[in-house]
Amino acid sequence: MDDEAEDTRTRRDRVRALLADLTARGMRRRRGQSEAVLSDDLDRLVVALDHLSPACLDVLGEQILDMAGGARRDEWPSFVVMRGIGLGLQARPFEERRIVRSWLASVEGPLALARGELVPLYRFLRRHGRPPLAMDLRQISDSAAECVRRLQIIDERGTPRSDELDWLRAYRADESAALAILDLAKRGEAA
């Protein structure tokens, strides 16, 4: 098993341990909710919040207890409420969001790399959180052309000016992050 899959399993085990602890402390299903629905909700919660740090998980546990329903305040809040609390405590890292991994790992990522549009595509996904539409693709292409132009100017000059240095660092950081996602996807296909 590779390190990433092992890490994901460990992170999910931490969330499961929290939920088991809350169950042991008396949390139960809401009135009218079946055990199967509660079990499905808790399983989805494990996946949705597996990015939370141990400190955030502790706070999440306290918040769930505070939000418990029922006359005895011992009924699980809804999945949506618990997920919202967790995401409010700590957002999922951008690189782990499904839209980023699925879009860049699909055929679009390597095509964007070949066209020199990988960094603008990555930035678009970060900014908008959705796949680009036809009009967006034109803007991504225009942005890529501008990036190529700026890179050529910096390369011809040999040394970036101080105002170009921040742009260049940000570009290289985004390029590195996007290439890392493509690399992960490539290794996933090979496994």
C-alpha cells in the first residue's frame, strides 16, 4: 500500500475513533431515523472530514455534543450540520478537493500541460471551484499566452526585476503543485 493511501486510512481512522467515542458517550440516532441511515451518515462524515487535524477533531466532538438534539440532548445532529461544522473548523486543502484532482487527473490535465495551460487551469480551478466552460477555456488560453510572454521576457533579461520576482515565485509554486497532482494521478494509473 502506498503512503498516500495509508495516510488517508489513518486520517479516517481518527474520525471513526471520534465518532465511536461520541457514541460511547451516549449519542444516539434521531427520532424517526433508522440505524442504517445514521450509519450511512457517519460513514459519509468520515470521508468528508478526513482532512481535519486532531485538534480540530477535538473541537468538532465538543461542537457535536453542543448541537445534540432531543429532550436529553443526546441525538446526533444531521450530516449537513456536522459536515458544516467540520469544514468551518478547517477547510479541505485545495489540492485535495475532488474538482482539482478529477479535472487535472483526467485527460484535461495532460492536455493543459502539453498546451502550456496547466498553471492557468490550476488557478482557475482554485478561484472558481468548478470545471471551466467554453468561455473560460478561452480566458485560460489567453492567460497562458500572457504567462509565456512574461516568462520569455524574464528569461531574455536573465534576471527578474523585483516586481517580477513575486509573480515568478507564485507561478513556479502553482506549477509545482499542479505537476504534483498530475504525478499522483500518473502513479495511481500505474498502480
